[in-house]
Amino acid sequence: QVQLVESGGGLVQAGGSLRLSCAASGSMFGIDAMGWYRQAPGKQRKLVATITSGGSTTYTESVKGRFTISRDTAENTVYLQMNSLKPEDTAVYYCAAGRLRLGILTYDYWGQGTQVTVSS
């Protein structure tokens, strides 16, 4: 089993930066990708960024050029560097670990979430 714990959220002014961390424990065997999701009040949880076991990254269009997902494999930690933050980035951010099954990536493990609030 994999346990994920997010940290690094907080309150920041528009235009500021935050770096989120996701610390993983337990066996990472079979984990093909890590992702960051976010959920704003009254909205669906949406995928923000992913990084595969091979290091490839993807981003949702609204954060491209502002957010960077990275990993430290030795420490089993995934990061989300968030720059040029906007009020619409305000959400609870969740780390997730996924596995490929017949070519479909499914996120099986989830962290508890960390609040990011961007003031206007």
C-alpha cells in the first residue's frame, strides 16, 4: 500500500508562488505515474499535472507555463511548483499515485489534500 501526504499549501497573494510536496511511503512498486489534482469549492476535482515513471510531464492548459511538476525518486517525493498564482488557482490540492491497466491510467492512492488560497 502507498500512503501520500501533501504539504506546502497556504495563503499567497496573486502573482506569488508556492511549492507543494507529496511524500510517499510504502511500496511504490507498480506505480506508473503521479498526479496533482485540485478541487475548488463547489467544483469537480480536476487533474492539474502528471509525471510518469519515465519522467514525462503533462499539464492542464490553465496552468501551463506557471506550474511545474517534478520528482525526487530517491526520497519518493513529488513536487508541484506553482508560480504566478491566480485567484482561480484557489483549491484543495491532492496528490495521487496511479497505475496503468490495459493502457488506462487509474489513480489508486490519494493524499489528504492541502489548501491553497490565492488572494486577489
